[in-house]
Amino acid sequence: MPQSWIIAGGACLATILVLVVWRCRASRRTQGCTAQTALHGLISAASIVTLMGLWWLVTTLHLVEPLFMPSPETVAKTFHHVLFQGYRGTTLLEHLGYSMYRVLTGFGLAVATAVPLGLIMGRNAILRAVVDPLIEMYRPLPPLAYYTLLIVWLGIGDTSKIALLYLAAFPPIYISTMTAVRQVPISRIECARCLGISGWPLLRRVIFPSALPGIFIGLRVSIGFTYTTLVSSEIVAAVNGIGWLVLDAGRFLRTDLIFVGIITMGATGLLLDRLIRIMETLVVPWKEE
């Protein structure tokens, strides 16, 4: 049996198991792991298997030149080589580690600042009028538009890259937090005040828990946008990182390596999103499915 079939079969089986387990976990609070839940997981896995099958069919029939679309077996061999032998002296896991350090640091700083600021802005219209224009002014800008300034101010090291990722992660979290706070039912706040809760206890015990579902939506949007900006942050003066690996491979038309990098980034992004969703089920157990 060809090596590509073994790898593809193992990947498909692992995908099916992961999706079924995730569906069961997501639905256990309301209805448990039913046959319908397992069926949905199998359907999701089948779509991935179908895509893999089409990829294999197109490359096997030579409908596309290998330079533009390498076969699954070629990509699997390249993945194995980069994973253990490395690319330009650095293994795939090391490249991924550098990228995760930058992404998670920038994202973590954004969470630590955007959530408190969003809570405050949601309750204070005057401060919101002061801060909102500043954030709305830079939010639509493409990252490369101000990345040059960050390099001039902070240098070409990781500091400027983390700052870029921080600025990319900040607006979705801030906006979702502020919007969630403003959408807290006024009746809930008035009831808390009737019970003698006000000030900081009101914010901590009533408003913040009520806004958590909206905050987690912002976290999911933010981590995706931050990961997208990663390639921009590693395009200048970088010698490592998964984004740099893809860009460097493109200079030499290494499409097999580009596929490895894209698949790795996609799988990692999916994992990060799943981790946030699992955290949401633990922190916000009262949220309806």
C-alpha cells in the first residue's frame, strides 16, 4: 500500500474521531451524545475526506502540473522531512513554536487590555466617545500600512511583530466586549441594584458574567484575525516562523512546502479556535447551544 494512502487514511480516521468527540462534548450539556450528533460529526469528516480524495484524483490523473499542485504523497514526504530534518536549519515544530509565541503573546496582551477597556467603555458614554474614534480610525487599516512604523519605532525583532499582532487582535475583542456590555438587559441591572449591588460588585457579579458569551465571540474572531496577520508580521526581517516558511518557499516555487505550511497553519488555527470554544463551555455553562 502506498505511503500516501497510509498517511491519508490515518489522517482521515483521526479527523473522524476528533470531530465525533467534539460534537459529543459540545452537545452533552443539552442532549448528550446522540446518534444525530455522531452523524453530524461523520458528515463533517466526510467533507474533508472528499476534499482529500479529489486532491489525490486530480494529481493522479495529472490534470494539473505537479509544480502547481503536488500530490498528497509528495506533501506527506515533505512534511516528514521538514518535521524531522528541518528547513534551513529549523524543524517544523520550531518554526511553529516561534509563530505561536508571537501569536499568543500578542493575543494575550490584547485580551488583558481590550476586555477591561470594553467593560468600562460599555458603561461610560463619555469615555467611549473619546476612545472609539481612535480605534475605529486604525481598525480598517491593513497591517502592512503601519508595520513599517512599528519597525522604525521598535526594531526588526519580535517586539515589532508582537506589537503588530496585538494591534490586530485588539479591535475585535474590544468591540465585542463593549457591545455585549451595552446589550445587558437594563432590568437585570435594576434588579441587582434593588438588592444593594452597585459599583464594582455590579460590574463583576452581574455585567461581566452577562457579557461573557459576547466576549468569547470576539475572542474567536480575534484569534483568527491575529493568525491571519502572522504572515504579515513575519514577512520583514524574519528567519523563522511558519508564515516565513511559506513565504520563503514561495520564492523558490516549493509548492510542496507551501502546502505543508498552509495545512499546518489551518490545523493550528482550528485547534486554537477549539480551545477557545472548550474554554467557553467551562466558563459560560449557561449559554444555550
